Amino acid sequence: MTTQAAVTDGTREATGTPFLSVRDLHVHFSTDDGVVKAVDGLSFDVEAGRTLGIVGESGSGKSVTNLTVLGLHDRRRTAIEGEIVLDGTELLTAPERELERLRGNKMAMIFQDALASLSPYHTVGVQIAETYRKHTGASRREARARAVEMLRRVGIPQPEVRVDDYPHQFSGGMRQRAMIAMALVCDPRLLIADEPTTALDVTVQAQIMDLLRELQDEYGTAIVFITHDLGVISQMADDVLVMYAGRCVERGSRAEVLTDPQHPYTLGLLGSMPSLRGPVDVPLAPIPGTPPSLLDPPPGCPFHPRCAFAEQVPGGRCAGERPVLNLTAGRGAACHLTAGQRREFFADYTTARVD
């Protein structure tokens, strides 16, 4: 199997002071079939001016994690434990009024499906202006001027005219830009982007990613970028968190994770990526099997039923013992393989290179 992602330079220097800190987060949903352990002991930090890429297959808990950060789950039906601190404010214990003040003002989210997230009954300008008025108390005229300014800032042509258009009158890329304008209208310091480029063609994807980087450089925003695409991660992220079955299985800088994967799942993700640089006749190597049910996750390492190396670990530890994520300088993997075993077993795998 050949891993194919290319990593570009330009990661931002870490300051060591997290703007968002998540500690031992558990999010469980009660259903008629049982308890869904959507997030099961997740911890991470995001610093101002840096981007954390969270990557994993569908159902790994990426979106649930960030909806929890925003306080968008029904607490009456959701069991949430742990700690989420945003710039010194504990979010899990904060009253709803405080969360409403923070949402859109200090933290905001770009959703995957802009057409479904924007109201079809109101113009794009009205929806952007409403957010601005709610958090600043601006007049209608001031809010409209701000909406035009933000549409111009995100590259919408003729913003003075398009501000009065409805979402269905925008193309997919333009709707996503409008969503970004709405998310950034109050200059939030934390931006969560939930697969914002998934439904867009590659040229528009590149434009959206360039726009997010420019806005981050201008405002010093901390970004959490959720995706299943390691190609996007290679262009956007400073740090990478790989999720599987509601847990973090690997963490490190972009270059570390993409060029020297330490977990078999990360290796599998990289091996399933096509490449424009490598030989055209190299087949893709999909990860066998399917992600586990979060109603009844397997014991031990949740990836062991799909792992090609589980039998190489003596004593059946992969099936019976949950591996611990030990981080050294922000780098580590939750895997029972030793460093020597990784070097031996991963030796036949060609990892990604840094351009």
C-alpha cells in the first residue's frame, strides 16, 4: 500500500496557550436500541491563529464533538461529561444565555450544507445582518452595510446587489462563501468548519481554503477543520487529530501525521488516497471492514477487527485492552504496537513526503 498525501510547508508556530481546551469529553445519546457512545474520552487543544484538522470516517464523532463545543445538543437527551474551556469560560456548565452570547460572537461554525443551513425565506443579506444586530445592537442600516462589507470580503461579486438575493440564487461556492461571511461577521476568535468543501469542485475548494487562510491571518482566528479528506488536511491544518469510534487514535503536527503515521488506521486512510504525483498503476488500498457500531463498540482497541497488525501484538492485547494515548510534545498514537514494531511492519509502506 502506498500513502499519497503531499504536505506543504507553512505551519504556524505554536504559542503553547490554548484558546479552546477540551478535556476527557464524553457524549452519549440514549436511543431505543441503547446508548450511543458518540464521543468517548476525547481531549485536545487549539491555539489562536492555528488550525486543528480533525479527520476520520463518517460516524467517528467529529461533528458531534464540535456541536458539543457550540452547545447545540439537547442536554435533556444527551449525557455530556468532561470539560470544554473557551478563552477561560467553561462551556459545559455555562447557562444557555451565556452560550447564546458566545455563539456567533466569540465562536462560530460553517456547516457542510450551506443550502440546508441558510433559510430559503430570507435574503442572504438579511441573514448575515441579523447575526450582526443580535450581538452588536447595530441599526438595520449599519447591519446591512456590514453584510455588504462581509460579502465583499469573502469575494462575492457585486455585493451591493447580491446582498438582496436569496440562497437559491447563489451557486454552491457562493453559498459557502456567504456562510463564511455569516460566521465571521462578528469577528469570532474560534471558527469551526464542518467539511465546508465536501460538495464543491476542486477549484472552488481551493478558493475556499485560500479564503479561510487569509481570514485567519487577518483576524488571528483559531480554526477547527473537520474533514474525511487528508488531501484537504495537508493544505489547511497545522495540527492533526485522527478520530476513530469516538476516540483520538493519533495526534501530531501535520507533517508528523502525514509523513510518519504511527497508527494503522492513519496508515489506512493515507493508503486509500489517490495521488496525482505517484505511478498511475498503483491500486488504492481501502481499509477492510466497516466502522464499529457505537451502540456496542468492540472491546480493547476499537480498530482491532479491521487492523492488519492486531495479530502481531502478543497476548491478544488489541482485543482485550484499550490502548492509552500517550502524548510527548503533542505527538502520539493509541496503539499497542511498539516503536520497533511500527518501524518493522510499516517498512513496506511508502509514506507521504514533504514538498
